Amino acid sequence: MKAYLDRAQKHDVFMKEQIAEYEIGKRHLANIMGEDPESFSQGNIDDAIRYLLPSGLFEKKARPLLKHPEEIFPKKKAAQFGVDGRPFHSLFYTGKPNLYNIMHDAVQHLYELNSYEDTMIQQGWLQPPEHIKKVLLTGSDWISIDTLKDIVLEPLTPQLYDKFIIVMTRLAEHPYSEQKAEFIMKFRKKILQTTASVEKPPIQETESGRRYTEAKASRKDAKAIVKVYEDGTGKVTINGKSMLDYFKHEHHIEKEQIAYPLQFTDKLLSVDVEAQVEKGGLNGQAGAVRHGVAVALTSFLDEDMIERMRLAGLLTHDPRRRERKKAGQKKARKKFTWKKR
């Protein structure tokens, strides 16, 4: 315990010395560049180093730099117990006190929301009032395991990270989770939003009143018209045949392509798909149907799932085509066998 406290104290002293040297170096750079040291930011420091010490090194990490010591040296936990040997944290003996403290707070927030929901139900509110909504998660995603490690300063396993995501997702899905938005958004990162550019096909109805959407798609020379019917059983037909009869290859690449957007959106057994394809080969036809299914599904999904589909590449047209054969070569890239004589 004494050795642990000595190491922690030495680390604190070392960091103070490094921060003091960093501040001196920043002031020198500011004076050289004729700027105010008090308002000299990290961006100004980087610009000054590039101007004063130009480097042609290809690897950016090998170039001269001046960063704050907290960005360079790894963070360390503060002392976990006092000189009397008693731990400060009530969850010290779990081995991961910081992580379990976050999960404990999340569960406590969930209990508070459940209690509030019970109160609203007793008052006659069977559904959340209009001014109480779920927290808006569109345009953000849960932080990665590496980011979480930097926050808790503890080694984590994928299993512990999955438990953390389950707890936080349960809290975010509560009908009144907007009240805890500040806590939830601490563990989410913003992602680039372009869902506005995704045009949802209009929802139509059959004569029997069944809702469906229709989308057109292409891949290479193949053209496809895809209809996705709501409240289905997972039936997929292509040109009047079932998917298994249409793609009779031993390998299941084409079938997996078509099933992927349905699996990704958890709609594999809840919708029916009818597709009409023409031209192209089986691989191109499968790609066209896959893109059409993904686009048609957007009408039945929320904005958060549509953004996930976009990031997964399901809503982007694949423009690749077969490269043409070159003159004097066996194929597009392959050459003839060269012989000296």
C-alpha cells in the first residue's frame, strides 16, 4: 500500500513538472510568433511548429510536436484507498469500481423513471404526455470500448462492454428517458447525419388494405423492382419463384446478400418481399434486389435505424462494374505467360 501511494505521488509530481514545462514552451512559441501567450491555443502551437520547424517526414507521428502532457502520458487512477488501508469507493472490491458505478447510476435512473411512470399511470396517463418523450438518439451512437476504457481507466472485456450497452440501451428506451438525457448523452458520440438525403418511397395499399412500398434499384446491368409488404412471414419471391429456387448455386452468396438488410433491421420474419429482375447475371441481380429491399424498408423504419443502414452502406448504390479486357492481355489485368524464346 505504501509503495502504491508513493508511485501515485511521484506520478502527480511528474505531471506537474511536465505541465509547467509545456506552459513555458507555449509562451516561448507565442513570443516568437508575436502572439498573446494567454490566448495561444493548441491550433496556434501546431501552426507555429509547422512554420518554424518544417518537416518532410512522411509519418506524421515522427514530426516535431508540442502537446499537453495529459494528451501524451497515459492517465492513471488516483489512490483508491487511504493511509489506513480502507478503500474510498464502495465498489472497490468489484475490481471495476468506475464501470460498475456508472452502471449502478444508470439502474438508479431507471428506477426513478419507473416510479415516475407509475405515478403518471395512477393519474390516468396510459401513454406518455406530449411534452415527455424518449431521448433523441438520432445522429449519435454509443461510445466504443476504447473510449469507455479511457473514461473509467480500467481494463474492460467485450462481455463487460456488452453489459454496459444493454443497461444504457434499456435506460434510453424508457418512455420518459428524455428526463435523463444529460446522463445518457455522456456515453454517446455524434455521427455525421445525412438521412435527409434518403428519400423514402411512399407507403401504398393493396385492394385488401395491406401496406407495402416499392423501390427500383440496379446493379451492373441488372434492373430490379422490389415490393416489401408489411406484416409478412419472411417470404421472398423473385420473378415468381422462391429465392431458394431462383438461386440454385451451391454457395449462398446471393441469398445472403438479399437477406442481409432484413437481418440488419430485424425484419427477416416480419415482411414479405416480391422482386422482378431482368438482365445481368445472378450476382448483379442479387445486388439489385438487396439495394431495392433496403430502400423499400426505410418507409417502415425510424430515423435512427435509417442512419445505421446508411453507415452500413445499405442505402448507397454500388457503381462498380466489370473492368473491360485490355488489348494484348489475357483479361483486364492478367497477362499472357511471358517466354524469353
